[in-house]
Amino acid sequence: MFAGETYLCPGCGKAVYFAEKVMSLGRNWHRPCLRCVRCKKTLTPGGHAEHEGSPYCHVPCYGYLFGPKGELFIFRIECAHNLSGPHWVHLLSFSPHPPACHDL
């Protein structure tokens, strides 16, 4: 970049000058404009995820939008294998049905 040359910030569309730029995703941004597309949290260059050229925070947004899909089951297990009494179990399952107690 030559003296006086500017780039447009992908976040706000305004000129980014050398003293105020941060580089991320191959483009120059104003520091406050580098934000998660979903939750608007301010991000640091190299410390965020990217999807189709847009920045996302790793947790929770990128994982929620683009991570594996499943259902969260919370259920009580009581069976002969559990002699110490019932327990509450939180299980992320990639099946529409919770597993049987002998599968745990």
C-alpha cells in the first residue's frame, strides 16, 4: 500500500487508513468493524472462524450455524447396570432417539 492509498472496510464500506487497519480474511478492516456476523461480538484477526468469506466467533456462533447437527436429550437413567441409583445424563446425540440404558 502506497502513502495515501486506502481500502474499503468490508464491515462498514468506509475507507481504512494504514494507522487504523487490521488484516483478516485477506482484507483490511477497521478494528471495531471486524465482528461476528451473527452475534456482533468484536473479533481479533486470526482468532475467529470464517464461512464463505464472512467472520464468525468460534463459540457459539460458528459451531451453532455450521457444526454437526444433533438433538440434546436430558433424561433419567435407571437400570440394573446402575446400582448406585438414578442419575441425570446430558447427552448430545446424532440420532432422533435417545439410546437405551445398556448402550451407555
